[in-house]
Amino acid sequence: MPVQEPARHARSGDTRTVILDASLELFGRDGYEATTVRRIADRCGITDAALYYYFDSKQAILDALFVERWSATTSDYPLRIPQGPVTTETLVAVAEIALERFVTHDAITRLLLSRALADDVRARELRKQRLATWRNTIRDLFDERFRPEDVDLVVDAFMWVIIGFGITSQASFGRKLADAVQDPEFREHYRAVIRRVAPVDELAGCRRA
């Protein structure tokens, strides 16, 4: 997410959005606990009193980010599954779609994860719901093709590799994440890992009778 310049002359109709944008940036960069209402207001170029007109607390800003920014990512899920037989390359395509989601929703994903790790009950529940959606979507690719015990193992391996790559990349590249994931060497390494973890073609012998 690009760094937003201070909105020194924000129109009143845009102020609420500016506050959310600035808060998301500061929470993601400096952490929720370390970010004060004063710092958010300064970033927006408004007074504390003006900020409190829109949000009565820092918690209210966080709640709005979860409701509006995180919920807005729902339109990207479930993942768009390529048509045709499920092969290893199908899963590579799905994995690449998932990686793009990390880039598109980088800032709010970072915030949600950091709050979940800080034992924020709502953040944990939102993350749990999203992971369940991912898992169900991915499992549908394998259901009725393999024995139940094989399905669960392959789905878990596939899903956690995607998530692990996304989180590790966010930590490693920071604001340069979007550029990093477009690097051909990075992408080819990512594809190679997915092919090794979810070799559907090689698992053909495990299909249900």
C-alpha cells in the first residue's frame, strides 16, 4: 500500500476516509499500541477534536477498519478456481491468485494478523473465518478425488505453504512486497514449491475407487 501524504486540506466529506487511511498506515507501520490519536490526527492534518467528531476512540477506528476494510476483501473470496480438470498446474494457478490477494490487501492483512497475535478476540475470529473459507474452497478441489485422509493432508500442506509464503514475504519485503512478488525468480521459486507440496498428478493413484 503506498504511503499516503498528509491530507492538510482534506474536504470534510473525505475526512473520515482520510482518517481510516492514515490509521491503517500508522497501525501497520508502528503498531496499534504505539499509535496515538494525536499522531493519527497529525498525519491527517486535522485537530484531535476534528478526529473525535468522526471516531470517539482509537478502538472505534480499529473497529471501523475491521468492518469496512477487512470486510471489503470478502469480494475476493472464495478464490476463483480455474475451469477444467484439477492438476498440479491448477493448484499453481490458485496459489498465484492467493499470493496476489496478499499484495492487494497487504495493509489490512498485516493489521489483522498483528492484532490476532496480540490476543484481540475479534481479530482472531475474523482470521479464523477467512482461513475456513480458504480451506473449504481448496478442499473442494480435492473432494471425491482422494481418500478423506489424503484430502486433509494435501489441503493442509497446500494452504499453509500459501499462507507461510504470504506472511514471510510481508515480513521480508515490507512496503516493497508488490515489487518483490513480481520478480520472475521469486515467482518461479513459489511455483516450484507449490508443485512439490501438492503434486496432484503424482497422487492419481490415491483417488477414491
